[in-house]
Amino acid sequence: MSSAITQIQSAGKWRIRGTTIALVVSVAVATAILLSFAGDFLIDSDVTVVMLVSLVFFAMLAFAAGYGRDRAQSSKWLILIIWWGLLASEEVFSYRSTLSSTSSSDFASEAYAQGFLWVIALLGLLVVLVRSPQQLRGLFQGDYKWVSWIAVASILSSVYSPNPAFSLAWAFKLGLIVVVVHVCAREMTEIEDMRKFLYVTIFAFVFLTVLPTLRSLFEADPLGDYGSRDLEQRFREAPTELSAIAGLLVLLCLMVYSRGRRRWPLAIAALSFILMVVAGGKTGIVAGFISGLLFYALQRRVKAALGFAAVMLIAMVLALEFTPLAAYMQNYSRLEQFSSFTGRTGLWQFVLPYILQRPILGHGFNSSRFIAVLHPDTPFSSAHMHNSLLEAFYDNGLIGLGLLLMILFVIGRNLYRVMRSTESEEVRYLAVGGMAALVNLFINGMFNSTFGGRPDASYMMLIALVVISSHLLQMSQNVRESRTLAASV
């Protein structure tokens, strides 16, 4: 990880290499021909969608590889697009598979389509590494070593999971993410590079919130258990996850916004705030409220904190009045779910004996996906632990839990040191946003498998916070040393 802040040298004009254009055009023409003449073979529409999405992703990578002032600049955008693709891949193909056994044949075809995008991302990553193999240096050094080791532990534990192929597939994505984030960290040589990384992350999170919302508006709830009226039967997909992602998106937008810059982050933050509340995910709403207040409180902006609380209160009142949220909350209260956190306490008590059966190594990475298959009496047939720490404990044992706790510790420690000692307001502002995001992830993680298990967007954001916090700490130290040197001169 680079320890010096340098300026990127501008050289030459932006240009697109002829080989890049030829490559993209060739793939596009070949795909068009295949779709035209192979219609009888492409009966399944999912195959066509996979091909088209893969082509778009491939084209983005190809243009990034050939579009830039120089090779270093094109590599930087290439790795950022790979990061965006890995974040967005979970929503490109939305699926819900119901397992009756541990056989891999029970999974939806969309799961394999998502894996195909990971392979394309791997090819793009290999291009970057072939150009600059030194980017792998430091993968097991400094604060990031904890992330690398948890990926190694997850890959190794996949071998003895109930379904090794399934677990290895997700471990492959986790390992890919760990390398991609490390390369992104190597490309962060100044604070603007970190802002670019956060911008790309925000655009991916917008994709992760908009797509399920649109599907929910146009696809009615097949079970109709969100309410009796037509509008109420249009169930918002996975409300807990959607509220959590939207709440985290609010913080990321506030984190990158500053006076004198473009106001688009505020617009996205406002829309995400509304979605966070309307989606109805209880933990996501509470986490968003607490972390939002913390964001302003750490800056000692009392009026802004009070304003955020007032806006939150008004939004909740309007949501309860004009959306199905009120009926949902009444039903939730009627079933007396508050005391047990929607039955989560019963699940935690149920799985604890199984965790203690293999406390050191665990049952294998992502093996919690099969808990209800192996033990049919699992409360509400849960497919995960509904707690990130228990998720890591069940899957990877004390080894995985210890590594996850170290990741949480180094992020919090680094951000606290920056907020306490930095002399740069911009660096401190980013650190405050990072701390609020960490709190948001942690609160959601205590009632959902936000991190420690399947490497979806929230887990990826936690990994990203490791490099963000480390770079902010290094930048803070560099600013302090520069000012000390200037004062001595």
C-alpha cells in the first residue's frame, strides 16, 4: 500500500486505441450474428440476457483498458470498473432459490449467470496484473493482512462445507474482491483517487437500490402477505436488505459531498433516504437513523443533527400514513415479534449447539446456507444466522470470527486516530463519514448476515473501509509531518 501522496502527471490527450475499437466491434458483430442465426438454440431467454449483460460488461472493461492519457490511468479506470461490476453483479440477475438438499443442481440458473460475470471480472483483473504485477505486493502486510487471511480461511474451509462447489464459488468471489480492493488501494495516491473510488461505489449502490425497487413496482408479491390491497401486494424485495443498502448509500453520498462541489450527491442521498424508510426494513431504518445522527454529531454540528432527526421523524410519519408500512408494523406488533427480534433470538439459541460442535474450524464457508436443509426444525427455515458474528463463527469457527473482529477493530482504530489528530478538515470529514458507515454496517450486521458470510455489497463495503481508513490515517500523518517540517523551516 502506497504511503506517499503524489500528484498524477497529465500527459497527452485522451484517446481510444484502434485495437480496443476493433476488439469491441468484433465481439458485438459476433454476438449479433449468433443471436440472429442461433435463435433455435437460444430458447431460454436467460441465456440471451447473460450474453447481452456480459457483452456490456466486457465492452466497459475493453474501453477502460484502452481509454486514457497513459497506461497507468487506463489501469486505474479498469480496476474501478471491475469493482463496480462485482458490486452490481448481485442485482444483474436477481434470484431466490429454494433448497431441498445440498445438491448444486437445486440452484437457480441466474446463480450461474452471476458467476459468469465474476469470470469476466477475473479476466479484466488479469489484464491489470499482467501490466503491473507489483500491484500484488503487500497483500499480506499491514492492516489489509486480516482481510487477505479471512479470504484464505474461507477458501480452505469451503472444502469441508456441506456443498463444497457452492462454497468454493462464493469463496472465489471473495478472493477476487480481496485482490481487486487491494489493487484499488495501490492506485490511491491522493485524496481525489479515494473520491473516485467512492463515486464508483455510489453508482453501484444506486444500481443496487433502483433495480429491486423497479422490480417490486412492476412485479406483485406472489404471496400477497404484505397487505390485502393491490398496492400493498406489491412487495418491496428483501426490505431488510434494501433499507440497509439505501441507508448506507445515504452516508456515502454525505461522505463525498462538500460545499463548492456538485450537488448530485445530496439529490441521491435524499432519494435513498426516502427509499430507506419506505422499504420498511426495521434494522436498516434504525441503523440509518443512528449513523446519520452520528455523522453530524462527530462534526459537532448540533443543528444539523437536530435537523436530520426532524426529517427522519417527518419521513416516518408520512410513510406510516401513506404507505403500507403502517399495516405491516401493526401486524408485526400483533405477532409480538419485537421482543424476539422477529424470531432471531430463537434462531441464535437453536444454532449455538451446532456452532460449539466445531468451534475452531467451523462447518465451512457459507455452510449456513444449508442449516435448514440439514436441520429441518430450524426456526423459520433460515438460510443464514441473522447475525454477522455468528455467521463467521458458524462458517469459519473461532479463526474466522477472530479475523473478522480484527477487521472491525483496525477500521475503527484508524478512523478514530484520524478524527482525533488530523489537521486536514477534508481528511477528517472523510473519516467521520467512514466511521458513520462502519456503525451502520455493524448495527445491520447484528441482526443480519451483512458481513462474514456471502460477499455481497455490504461485506464488500466493509473490506473497502479497511483500505479507506488506512489511507486516511497515512494522509493524516503526511499532513502533520509536512506542517511540522514547514514550521521548523
